[in-house]
Amino acid sequence: MTSPIVLTETARKVWEALRGGPKDVAALVAATGLDQSQVMVAAMEGQEGGFVAVDERARVEVDPADDAAARLEAGLPERRAARLLAESDGSLAMPEFVEAAKKVDVAVNEVFRWGGARGWIERVKGQGPPTVQLTEAGRAALDVEAPDEKSVRLAIEGVRFLDDQVAEGIDAAVVEQLLGKRADLAKLRKRTQRVLSLTEAGRQALDQAQVKREKNALTPEDFQSGAWKDVTLRPYDVTLPAQTIYPAKIHPLRKIMEQARRAFLELGFEEVVSPMVESAFWNFDALFQPQDHPARDMQDTFYMADPARAPLPAANVVDAVRRTHEDGGDTGSTGWGYKFSTEESQRVVLRTHTTAATIRALAAHPKPPYKAFCVGWTYRNETISFKHLPVFHQVDGIIIDEHANLATLLGTLTAFYQKMGFEKVRFKPAFYPYTEPSVDVMVYMESRGKWIEMGGSGIFRPEVTEPFGCKHPVLAWGLGVERLAMLRLGFTDIRQLYQGGLDTVEEVPLCR
């Protein structure tokens, strides 16, 4: 006759819970009140003896964002835009569409991204301004819940796994395609579900099993009562998963900024700062940006109402910049050919780039050699999306040197990005209004297998430098900090840097 097996109290609870039929680990945890690790230890020990069967299933879980229900209720941007177009006979000129979308708080870039991916909305070019049109597919979808919308709704209602949603008429492949790049609405998480069940041998063994009392430590009461004789001290299994301990750390974005500062300081640069609330003179005029440039419009720039006017620098400095704008002054340029307005220069803006800091530094130190950089906040009137925020950081820098050239610029930026962890750096020709020649900086992202643009650079035009008494080459660059941080940290949505929550910050490795 086979000797009865001996079970721990924990294993007995798990086996008894399985007597009624197969259960996944989460259900066993709820039924027994044990930790997941305790359930799995009992399951693995039972599996080794042939008493417990463990069936592993790969599943995809739909994890809705916290505001997903509200967004579905209000309508996703592409659905609201489709309704807007339907109310306008299916078509609007681009300027009219942008204005109408803003009135109902619809992000235009989100409309074209997701509405285009669905085939609901398309841009059509013609003789005049392009038009935005509602397609036949978009018209047919007006009153029909899209597969990804239904999937997210079901997940909110509790049906979170795609294979379970198939029974509700969901096409899993379509949902994975639509939600795969829309982490702001819902994340698709790959899960391994383990379903446990008792084998026939396990059922027979359970009926005859003896229970062994196990404890981590003996108490005085155990000794006084004599119960210690029936207690087995539980062995310590060093292979069991333990609680994750997260060390204290600075915010990952702040860490990237400090690394950028250290990189330029190690390269011999001086750090400079400037006001975040800036005059239009230093933000625009000093960089030879015409006063009627579209970037100065309120849809791109934040203007201050109080104070509405900022003091200007010395009159001779303003006059040199004025003459450069009007007719080129002493720079050899023809200028922009308009009447310069000092009132426009006095307008107060939230700086749109940290180049305002480096041009101030140039004006204060026009003689070579001089190297300076700035890392700071910038502000632009952007629609919030996965890659745009109205508030972000830039790192700007300048090198003033009589022997400086394009090769010096490329070498400096290559050294910087290599210090930031990117071994492969390359450049491509570009256009920027206040540098000539101009190049874009690109780094190779090994994990993505492609080159990614990081910012712009070039050599300041004489119209920028000579009004401040600088007659030598000035190398300049403006680089995005958030984009650098997203690549380093593996984030796909810029909002994760600011809205990710404590768990997101905790899980970022100290070293990467």
C-alpha cells in the first residue's frame, strides 16, 4: 500500500481549492488568501510529483488609461472630427477645419494621425488651400463603434483579455493594430496566464494526505504547550521572488538634464541662464527673425498680458539690430526691407527657445574664444500629444572662435552625444533661419534599428552676430532634452515624463 503523502498547510489549501476544478493563479490567490508566490511554490511541488497540472497560456490584456472612459464618452479626436466634417457636407478647407477643430477642443495632429490610419479622414491638395474630407469609410463609421473603441469599453467593463473579447465579436488582430501605438488610450500588455488543476493522482493523494505544520520560527507558546514537537521549520528558499526595493533617485528627466550639463562642462563650456519670461527683442529680433514671421503669431507663441512690455537693451544695440532688419546695416545683407518696430520688440513672451540665453551670452562676450551653453524651460503653443507638450526643455550652446568651422561644430556635437551614450552620430543638411550652413543632428538608436533626429545646428549668420560686435564665426545648436530622455528611458509618449506616476519613476533603472 502506498504511503500517504505529506502536505504543508499551504499546499493543502491550494489542493483543496483545486478540488472543485481548474483555476488560474489569481483565482487561487483570492480563494486561499495566500500570496501568489506561495501558490506557485505549492503548484510547482505538486507538478514535480505528477499531482498538479500547470497549463500556461500567452494572453494579451487591454489596460485602459485612467481617462479612457471619459475620452470614449466625449468621442476620440478622429470621431469628433468626422462628425464635424459630416455637419459641413463632408469637406472643409484646411484653415476652416483647423479653426473649427480648435473651437471644439480637438487636436488637429491627432485627427490626421488616427483618422488617417482608420481611413476616415484625408487631406486633398488642389489649386488653393488643401481641404480636409470625410471618406466613405468615415461616413459609414459615424454611428458604429470601432473595434478598438469597443475593446477598450469591454476592458473597462471587466473583459480585459483579447481572447475573451473575441466572443463579443472583437477582431483581435485589428485591435492590436489600432491600439498597438496608442498607449495614451490603452496599453496592450502580454501576460502569461497559468491555469492549475489536480490530476487524477492528485485527487487520490489529497484524500489520504497528511498535513505538516510548518512555521518560520518557534514562539514561546510553542515551547510551553509542547506544540514545537509537531512543527517543522520552513526552509528558506532563496530562489523565491522577493519584494522589489526601489532606491531613492532623482526624477529621470532631471537626471538626463544633469548629464547634459556635466557633458558640456567637461567639454570646457560655461553655463549661462536667462529669463524664462523674455522680451521679443532677445527671443526673436536679435536672431534676425522678421517681425511678421508666422512663428510670432499667438497660435505659436505665448504672450504675457501683465507685464505687456519689457525693457530693451542699450539704444545702440537696439539700433544695430533695427538697421540689420531694415536694410542689412553693416553686415553686407539687404535685410528684410520693412520698418522695424521697437514696440514689437518690447512685447513680453514666454521664451520659445533657449537660444534667447545664448544670444544674450554672445552679446555680453562677443570676443573669442568663448564657449557657453544653457539648459532650460521653453514654451510653445503646441497641442498636447504623444510627442508634443506646450512646456519642454532645450539645451542650446555657442562657440565663438576665429578658427571655428563646420567641422568643429560636428565634432563638438558628436562628442556630446557620445558622452550621452550614443556611439553613432551623423548629420544631414537642413535649413534654419538664423544659421548658414545648417545641419540636423541624428543619432542611431540600437533598440529601434534606425536614425533619429535630435535637433538643429549651424553657424550663425552675420546678421545675428555682427550687430553685437562679433566679427568671428559662431557655432550654435538647439537640442531637445525630452526627445533625448525618451530614447534613453525607452518611453514612447512624452507625457510619461511628467504624468507617469510614482511607479513609472521607480521602475526606471539607475543605469541604462
